[in-house]
Amino acid sequence: MTETGKPLLRVLQGEAVWPPPLWLMRQAGRYLPEFRALRDKADFITRCMTPDLATEITLQPIRRYAMDGAILFSDILILPWAMGQSLEFVHGTGPVLGPIRSQADLDRLDPKRVPEATAPVMETLTRLRGILDGPDTIGAAQGGRTTLLGFAGAPFTVACYMVEGHGSREFDATRGMAYADPLLFDRLMARLTEATADMLVAQIDAGAEAVMLFDSWSGLLPPNQFRRHVIAPTRAIVQEIHARRPGVPVIGFPRLAGVMATEYARETGVRVLALDTGADMTAMSRLLPDNITLQGNLDPLLLLAGGDAMTQEARAIRDAMKGRPHVFNLGHGVVPATPPEHVGELVRAVREIGQ
Ligand code: 1CP
């Protein structure tokens, strides 16, 4: 298959393809027994930084389900770690970082370390691209049909973890800093914006065919803060990528942004808007220009539940988007308790037409 023939890449570039290509956020994860088997071999950061392991984990869902997209196995917190922030993934707790609360904390981070620290990630992408575009069949996937996706956290969401030092429902310390010490917060955001653009360009050079920006916590911000800390840095990153690597699609995921997602899509320049579970795809489709590709948005809990309710809703989303560029996906990541058979049923339901 030629490069332009990959269904997902064509849709990311603005073409409508029927049935829509699909991949799932967190498609490589704890719900897969083969992932859990590798999980015991090394801690999370080691798995991300070992090309053999990261390549294998990325390919697991491709072998099983012939997904149209393979997303690099890594994490949004690898960037702060690569800049020198302490990071540990604690079993049962999640990520724990040495929090950034002062100019002195910020000054200890060094963006110049990132290229060397992330070299294994780039090596993983290069290997993956070679395997995916090679002549061999990769499990269920026909050689050459799967698009390789790189990603990063968007600056605001990464700042949430960097300032808070751990996951949270509200990220009060971060949102508080943005108001109480806007100069410090803006300096952190500026550093992240530049480092994120550079890292995504490096991912593209290593083999990523499109890149996604995860802004999982953007929905916590009121409109003016959203414009300042979500739209403005995202626009800067998109412009930088477009200037340096023209034609590479950027997928933006402003999770829980509600009505602000339309302004985000218009103002940031993202080629693709990924929508969360709460978004009305049909309404968003009417509000946005046809040349913006939409991605989403089945409820991950419907995938957990499975059965007819899942296949009917998946087909309803797919059919409502017929005729516009649409990438089928979930509205957030696969939850760990999901039976792997349900993912197989979902893939079949989305690919079966004439139902
Ligand atoms: O072994 C383990 O249990 C580690 C669990 C895990 C995994 C599988 C973490 C820790 N990260 C990942 C992989 C990951 N994270 C990917 C890989 C590709 C794929 O989708 O298959 C991606 C794209 C991410 C992105 C990510 N990490 C986001 C954005 C998307 C989202 O879910 O909203 C966020 C917020 C994170 C932070 C993070 N990393 C890991 C955890 C458990 C968390 C969430 C922490 C929290 O807020 O409580």
C-alpha cells in the first residue's frame, strides 16, 4: 500500500473514507493479557525507554485487531522527566513528580537534555515505522495499512502534573498558580510550549505520520484562562510544526472543553479535533467547517459493557458522521477492566457496512 493509501492518514488529511478508520485511545494497556505479561518485566519508565519493549507493546493491539492507527507507547510525563523533573509511577497511586512551585524549581529543568533523554523513544518510532510499512503481515494487520501516531501532552495538562506533583480531580495548586503567580506560570508554559513543539518535530523525523496533543484537563479552565493556557500554546505548537514539517496532521484533544472546543478548533489550526464522550458529534459537525476532521467518541464504559448496546451506539456514531472526514475512536481511554473480546466486537461493528 502506498503512503497516501493508508485509510487513517487520508482521513487525518481531510478526506472522508467509508467505513471510517479506527483506533482507540489507550489501546495498548492493562486490558490486554499480553500487556500485563510484559508489565512485570520492567517498571513503566523503563518500558517506555526500551525500544524492544515499547515497540512490542505498541504493536500488541495491531496484531490482535488490525487497528488503523498505532500510537507510540510512551507517556505525556516523559517530557518533564526528560527535562530533569523527578518522576515515578507508583503502583496504585499513579505518577508522582517533584512539584514545580518556584522559579528555582523551574530553573532546575533543562530542555536541552530532552533530545538525548528521549533518543530511545525516537528509536522506537523508527523501528515501528519500518515494521508497519514493511512487507510482512503484522498479526491481523495487512502490511502498510497502519498509520503511526506520535503524541505529547499539551502544555496545560503537562503543567497540571508538574505543578501539582501528582494526579488530581481539580488541580487546584496549578490553577491557583496561574492566577496568583502568572509570571511564573507563563514562564513554565512558554518552556513547555517550545519543548513540546521540538519533541513532536523530532517524533515526526523519527517516523510519526501524525501527532496528537492530549489536553486532558483543559476543561477545568474558565473561558479566558482556556484561551490563554490552552488555545494560545496549542496554536504556537501547531504553527511551529506546520512551519517546520508542512503537511503533517495535528490532532488536538481538548477534553471536557464543551462549547470551547469549537473556538479551539477554529483558532488553533489543528487539522483534527478529537472529541470526548460528552460531546454531541452531530452538533459539533454542524458547527465546524467540513475540512476539520472529527475523531471520537464512543463512551469507554459502553466498550466495557459490550453487547448490542455497544454495537448499536458505535454504528450510530459512525453513520451520523458519514460523508465527513471522521476517525472512529473512544471519547477517552480504554478502561483496564474491558474484556478484549469487546474490542474485537467493536472493530467488527465499525468495519461492517450495510448493517
Ligand atoms: O503500567 C501502568 O499501569 C502504567 C499505566 C500507563 C499507561 C499504559 C500510564 C501511566 N501511561 C500509559 C500510556 C499512555 N499514556 C499512552 C500510550 C499510548 C496508548 O494510548 O495506548 C498515552 C497516549 C498516555 C497519555 C496520558 N498519560 C494522558 C493523556 C490521556 C488521558 O488519559 O487523558 C495522561 C493524563 C497521562 C498521565 C498518566 N500516565 C499514567 C497514568 C496512570 C496517568 C494518569 C494519572 C492521573 O491523572 O491520575
